[in-house]
Amino acid sequence: MLPEAVIEYTKCTGYKMTEAILIDSNSSWQGENIYRLAEELKIQERKVIDFSTPVNPLGVSKKVKAEIRKHVKYLHNYPDPEAKRLTRRLAQYHGINPETILCGNGSTELIYLITMVLKPQRVLIPAPTFSEYERACKTSDKSHITSFKLIKENNFDIDPDEFISLLTPHSSLNFDMVFLCNPNNPTGRLLRREDVKKIADPAREMKCYLVVDEAFIDFSPDESIIKDVENNPYLIMLRTMTNFYALSGLRIGYGVFPQHLIARLKEYKEPWTVNSLAQRAAVAAIKDKVYKGETCRLINEEKRFLEKSFMKMGVEFFPSNANFYLLKIKSAHEIYHHLKRKGILVRDCSNFRGLDNTYLRIAVKLHKENTILIKELTEILRKQNTTEW
């Protein structure tokens, strides 16, 4: 195994940059494994309360369910390999050119497709962030990954000027690809659209592809850079229908690419990766305005409840622009296992680069489930404080 840090230094601002070659990756799971826990506890999967996956607690919308039932009888047909109906609808919804859209088996398929086709040699990735960027880059034995460490004292925010300082002709690093998750996973922190555009400009000058993963941007839709892709040949945007629309099991995502890349990507893309029901469900989902309104109302309401509860318990959390929170608790590792024994899953963040075993990520769920979690956390912390732990 190669050493984790080949080169490491700390800048005066407190940001740390680590260059590594084919580093061991974090777990690829977005959350924990409910199937494994159900088997361990000998309970039904539906009885597991899963706070580890940041998926809309409303579940699949009624209109999507109706659309799926309507089209089950056509499953004997192969799906449209180009997902034309969905692509046209997405283009209309976002007000963009349909020829710049490529659908995939979740956005994760597209992450791997991008690295396979473009074969980046020097990649800049913030830390902590979604681990699949690093895993995808490791498919090429020529990729050198530089980790831009985000620090707790700054709420794990990216300072655009610091980031941009690495994307100039004066930098010796010469990156050809950069990944940004916005809002970031697992921190929930958002880069404003203007700041993303500010980063995109020097990346373009360096002919460096900036891949912006907007998996959680539906919670801050005005901050999307989706309309900026058309005028920037080095800007790529990714989206998923997993988190906001709760279509995790159908695996549906899409990307918006500079038009010159589409043909190259399609040349290497596997056929039929987006099944027929996923295509139909996605079209129905983005048309359901009532569901979107109910989602935003619920998430905002429950976030206020959770934040108030965290403050009351004295639990440190980081303000989030998504449907989850990163918590810092001294006994996070013990809390994780205690909750797990009770059939409650939270995300252990110790395998995120830049975090340790004092961090947990919890999703925002329905009020009943959020109340159960807060009750359990309160009891655990009470026992710890009275040495009953």
C-alpha cells in the first residue's frame, strides 16, 4: 500500500493540501446498509430507521407511483437507450439545450464515465466530500489526486480565493480536473452560484474540467450553475433523482455537458443503463409541483426542530443547506453503535477523508422519526454525563 500523503504542507490560512497517488478510498456507500443490519438484528428491513441516507422522508410521490403502475405492463420492451422523452422534459424544465443532457444509472455512473473517458492525470478534490470522485479517479493508473482539506474552524466552507489560487498558470500543479459537490456531502455547506462561477473561470483558462455535483441543489435551486454549462467548454454539472425525489431504488441521474463531450461519452457509455420505469418516474417527478412544495415545507420545519434539539442537548452541528446535518460529538463512535443496536442507522463519518470518529451525519426525516432519534440521543448523553454509560 502506498503512503497516504506523498506531499503535505499547510498554508498560512489553515487550509491543508495533500497530494497522493491512488489513495485508499472511503466507503462508497452514500449511507449505511439497511439490509445487513436487518439481517443482523433479525428484523424486517422496513423496521430499520435509516438516518444514514439523505433521502426525501416523504418517499416516492403519488404521481410517480401511479406512473410506474401504468407502465409496468410494458416491461417486455427494452428501455430507450437515449432516454429521449426524459431528456426533452429535463431540457424544458431547466431551459437548456437537450443535446447537452446525458442520463445515467444515478449520477454515480456518470462520475465513473467522465473519468474513464477524459482520463484526468491531476485531480483536485476537497476533503471531506463524496468518496466516489476519488474512487472513480483510481480507475486510471495515471491519476494523481490532490486533496484540498476543508477545516472545521471555517465550518468546512471552501474559500473561493484559496481554491482559485491552485487554478492559475502560476501554480505548478496543472490540474486537468476538479470536483465540487455543492452543497457538499457530508457537510451540507453551500457555495453560492457566483462563487462557483468564480472558480469556473480560471479552470476554463487552464483547460481544466470543473465537475460540479449538484446532488442536493434542489434544496437551493437558485444556486445551480446548470445554465452556465452551455457557454463553458470545461464545465460539467451532475444531478441525481435520489435525494430530493426519493428514487434511490430506481437509480436515475443526469449530467449537463459541453456539447463537444456528449459524443465521446456516448461512445463509451453502456447501453440501457436507465431502465424504462426510471425514465417514466423521473418525468413524472419533475412535473409534480405539489410534491416539491410539501418537501420544502417539511424539510424546513424539521430542520428547525432538529437544530433547536441539538442546541438544547449541547450537540455541535454545522449549518446545512441540504436535508442532512454533520454532527461533531466526542463519543460519536459509541453513539453510532448504540443506535445501531436499536435498529437506528446514522452515518459514521470516520472514513471520510478529513474527518474522524467524532463525526456523524444524520438525515432529516419525518417528525416522528426525528423525535425518536432526539430522544435516544438525549438519553445516551444523559447516561454519559452521569457515568452510567
